Amino acid sequence: MATLKVTIAGKEFSLTVDESTHNEVLAAVELINQKIQQHQHQFKVDVKDALAMCALEFATHNGQLQKVALEWEQAQTEIDTLHTTLQSAESI
């Protein structure tokens, strides 16, 4: 574990992260700060509103990713079933 200091929306946070996720956390912080600036510029809102918009955007994307992951898992199950059926048919 490593301690990492990051700044989000001008506020510093001290985080304890697994060393294997260090770069991913830094990339996430950079993305959050970029999105905050984008929302502030585009919609002329304060930091608090921009953060709320970021949270909504990230939550929406997370929901979409979960849906895709579930669809992929279902497709993989169907492929495995077909593979088993083909193997059974070949042995007849």
C-alpha cells in the first residue's frame, strides 16, 4: 500500500492505494479534473455543480459498462454451451 496525495477540484486528498493501482488512480484524478473544467466552461457552473455533473456522467457510464459486461457474460455462456454441444455431436 502507498499513500498518494491528489488534488481534485482544487482540494487536496491523501489516499492509501494499492501500488498496482497507483497509475489508474492518477489517471482517474486527471479525468475528473478535466471533466470539472469542461463542465464549468461549457455550462458556466461552479465547482460543486460541475462535480455533481461529473458524478452523474460517471455513474451513467458505469451503468452502461455493467450492462455491456452482463451481455458479454451471457454471450460467453451461450458460446460455451454451443461448444459443449458441438463436442457432444462430434463424439456421436
